[in-house]
Amino acid sequence: MWGKRDDMVVHQTEPFNAEPPPAALAGPLTPADAFYSRNHGSIPQIDPSTWRLRVDGLVYRELDLFLADLQERFQPRTEVATLACAGNQRAGLMAVRDIPGQTPWGPAAISTAEWTGVRLADVLAAAGPAPGAAHIAFTAPDVAQVADPPQPFGGSIPLRKALSDEVLLAWSMNGQPLPAAHGGPVRVVVPGYIGARSVKWVQSITALAQPSDNYFQAADYRLLPPDADPTRPGQGFALGPVALTSAILSPDDGASMAAGPTDVAGYAFTGDGRAVVRVDVSPDGGQTWIQASIDDAAGRWAWQQWHATLDLPSGCREITARAWDDAGESQPESPATVWNPMGYGNNSWHRIRVDVR
Amino acid sequence: MWGKRDDMVVHQTEPFNAEPPPAALAGPLTPADAFYSRNHGSIPQIDPSTWRLRVDGLVYRELDLFLADLQERFQPRTEVATLACAGNQRAGLMAVRDIPGQTPWGPAAISTAEWTGVRLADVLAAAGPAPGAAHIAFTAPDVAQVADPPQPFGGSIPLRKALSDEVLLAWSMNGQPLPAAHGGPVRVVVPGYIGARSVKWVQSITALAQPSDNYFQAADYRLLPPDADPTRPGQGFALGPVALTSAILSPDDGASMAAGPTDVAGYAFTGDGRAVVRVDVSPDGGQTWIQASIDDAAGRWAWQQWHATLDLPSGCREITARAWDDAGESQPESPATVWNPMGYGNNSWHRIRVDVR
């Protein structure tokens, strides 16, 4: 389905929501056939030759750009960037307390690709943001029935982020034309922010004084306090930068293995402007830790893959991972302390159980 | 001593290390007589008329600047900034496991002032950083006997941070000439970074390809894994941005009070490029939480003061606070999970015990 490998964990077929088996995320780049897919509506099929991008709002010059205009008028730029769904690892929260109507994402709603396109900043410079512009909103054609009222997907990012070097309007993923399932012909890529802000099939870019009033900016993708009613809009705060997170990709949760040295591997990632500097792995649920070796990242906006070897005695063992960023912050120990009504941002220590014989 | 209020908690008189009683930190700005004081050597007394600043290293033009040069050649700039000692709340770590030779700072090794000076970026622009410059090092005249070998205090920050608008060479604190105890005549102020990088009595600024090799950059002020030997240099990572933290300033830890509504107040702060968006306060050690109201910050680099009213039943009660930043990150629950051999960065939930009658 949608060019994905056969063993994807498909949470929903329409809209299409799927994540790969964790081990498929090993390596610096994720092949397109394994890249997680998070959709709120039907995947549109858009002819690249007729696709047009409108740039409007608080700008001096409104623009209408064909794909060829983007490619010819602006300097191409490539960034390796990790996209992470705000609901990644929601299953860990749902184990604490159910979150009705939400997808139980495991630890693989996160993937990394090399994106090629143009800098959003260059396109905005051509339009000329006018005084008062403080947020850049994106809209797409995919209508989400789950929204209240049903509406096309959209969102916004602060102008400061939109003007950064790393935010792209991308038409290529890992050297290939961007597949429809990942927003082709052109999507926004906002490195370091939750995936929801990297709007696929982007068709308009609007400079605003305030954040977008689209349902997915104003009501959904917000971190609410535990006791909040998720149907009441405007509570909590809109998510932007990704929180520090990590996960174990191998062995599989529930695997059986022989006692002795066991290779453990995973990813660590953090959002806007921070870097992962240390990853700890525990063979005993967090009582003792060793430091993993961390591969060089493929870029400033890419996850870091890590490896460790644990000496596991026989028995039921809980392997745990946690990352540290360059401000000395680490991840919370328990999903119970970060539980929230929409199930976002579960960055608690990742835990798997293995049966060691 | 050093113009401080009488009720300072003096951890050491020489070098002078003191923090105010927590309640003295209520309010957006901290008076100079309550501002925490962290020193590694004797406080130098420097005549402002003879003070000179040398700018050298990987620059096109070396500079020698008197205070009058700084004040006349560059545009003055004022920033409200919170400075936080990397060892703030170390006492909470020492309660888990002792940390010999380190000061048991409570939650008041953090303070906020309005600083006036010039932008470090403007001074660096006058010197012209040369290719290869990646770090800006600061040195001071205060010799630290605790260093190995004994040496004047120093440190460095990445060039990217040094070129930001907010980093100052400051000669004024809360509208008064900078007191000797706070680095007068001129100190560095690096908002959002641990206090150790805001070098007092700065006498030279050097552009380097690598971080400073000063003891306080290369060996001290590093976050080590729990099992590391703190006497072995170069382990862990050098601290820079401040980790998300918060504390209860009133009531006092150990206070007695009547049952019923009780006002609780405190601060929340986070480092480079993040914002505090929520503070939770618990009347029962973290089982249930209410959201505090957060005062507007006095500036982008200042802490946020918060207030809540808890309804406390009689008995021994544990009041707990934790903050959330705009990436959806929160603080770790337990100091045991962040314990480290030098006792830095204890940003676990702050807890006080009160006796409710």
C-alpha cells in the first residue's frame, strides 16, 4: 500500500497511518518504503505540472509559483532531517490510561530522509514579509473529517523559524521525486519541529500576525494538562519543537535470546536547536546504566543512531534507554508523569522486555 | 559581607559563596544585596579607570579597550537576564549520595538583574573574527586554588552564541555600577547559559578554534555519567545552556501553617532558546497537580515567577513543583535519576515539606 514494505504496522488504511517495524529504522536514512506515514485525510494525487503555490497574507508581493518557478528562480538546497510524529510512542501513554480515538503509535512514528528543495526563507524574501507578520501558515488540499468542522489540513510556524536556513519546500526525498504518500509534488519540511508542521501537498503559504486558526494548529497538536477536556479548544499550548526522545530499535520488544553479550541499537533525537550528547542504556530497567556509542549524525537536523552491548543474565529482563541533550536535560522516567489527554510527546525512558534463556 | 543582606546563606567566606533565603528571590528582579554570589577565588578590586580589555586570538584586528572606549565606541544595550549556577539545587543530589568537596547549594543559586553594557557581538565585529574562529574564550584575574593546576578563572562560549544579540559586556547591574562582588567594573553576561560562562572581571576575550582549555571549561562544569571519576579530565560534556528548572520560593521548606488555602510561589527558568509555558504545583508530592499562574517575564532571558493557591489538609504535606517548556519537555521526577559526580544540573521536581495544623 502506497509503496510501503509489506511488514508495515498499519494502524489505519483510510486515512493511511502506518509505521515500520522498529528494526527497519536502523541506519542514518530511512528508505521511502519504510518511512512512517501519518495522514489526516485521503492522500491527494497531484500532477506536478499543474501544481501551484500561492504566497499571500502580510507580504508586499503576492506570488503564484509553479514547480518550475521554484526550481528555476531559487537556489536548491538539501538537508537531512528527521521527522517525528507528535504521537510517537503514544502506546506507552495508553498503557497508563486509555486515550480514546487516538492511534497507538509505537516507537517508529519517526524517520529520516534527505530532502531537496528550496529554502522557505528565499521564497518569503521574494514575497517580502510586511510589518506585523509573525507566523507563516501552510494549507494543503487533504480534507480531514476528524477535524471540527471538517477542513483541509494546515498549520503554522513562527516567522523566526520560517526564516531559518533549514526550513525547505521540498520536491525530492532521498534523491527521488517526492512520492504522493509523502506530500509530492511539494511539501514543507520543518526540521526540529513535530511532523504535523511539515505540511504535505502544500498549496498556500500565508504570512499572519497570529498562528494559523486551522484545527490542527488551534485545537489539535496541543499539549494539555492531564485533567483538561480535549474537546474544549484553546487549552494547553501548541506543539512546535520536538522534545528530546530515544528508543530501542533492536532487539525487538518481547524477543527471546541466549544469555551473554547482546547488541542493542536505537535512535535518539531532539528538536529545535539542541543536540543529543549522551545515550544511556540499562540492562535492568534503569538501576544501572552504560553509555552507548553514538554514530555521527547525518546532519544537524538528523537523529543519532546509537549502539551498546549489554551482558544479559538469563531471566526476564527490561532494557531501558534514555538520552541527554547539550543543556544537560534528560528524559522523564515514567510515562505516567507525562500522560496528557491527546497523547502527545511521550518522551519517557523507552523500555522493552526480553526473555533471556 | 560584600554588601549582602544579613540573612544570606553563606556556604563559604573565602572564596565567597552565598545564596539568599529563597523568599528573597520573589519578584522579577533580584536586588544586588540578595543576588547569589559564586566565586572560585578572591574577589578582585579593580579601578575602573585603569581596567583594560584585550581582544585577540583569531581576529583581524587585536583591540585594547578602556571602559571609556567601550562606552563611547559602541551602542549601549540593556537586557534583563537570569543567571543560574550550574550547581543550583545540588543539595538535592547530595541527599541521594554525597558529593565530597562541593557546595550544597539550595534552590537560590539563581538570580535576575537588568544588565547594561555593550553587545559582545559589536566588540567582536570591531575585531573581525578570522576564518576558523569557532569559540570565544574569556579570562579573568581571580586565581582559583581549587583548579588543577591553580589558575585564573576562565571559560568559553560558541561563536554562534557570542554573536547573538543578548550576550553583553556589562558595567551596570539594576541601574547601578557593577559591584566588585558581581564582576565590576565589567563582566560578561551570557543569558541562557550556566552562570560560569558569564565571566566576571573579564580582562581578555580570545577567538579560538576550540573551546577554552581553562580548567573551568575543560575539566570542571561538565556533566559526567554517574560512574565517572571526577578527577579524570575530559569526560562527559561541557555545560552550556541551562536545563529547564523551577523551585518553590514560599512557603519555606519546613514551615508550619494553618490548614486551608495556602499561597505558593516560585520561579521557573530555562536556557538558550526555550520558553517556560506551564508550571504545575502539587499538594501531595506529585499525585495530583494544579496549574500555577505565570507572571509575564521581564524579558526573553529572564525567569518566570509563578503563583498558586493550594488547599492543604492538616498533616505533613509535600508540596512539589515542575515546569514545562515550549517543546513539551518537563523536569525529571527524581534527583536519583540525574545524580552525577560533580553535582550539576539538578533540575528534578522541587519538593518542600510543610507541617499543616
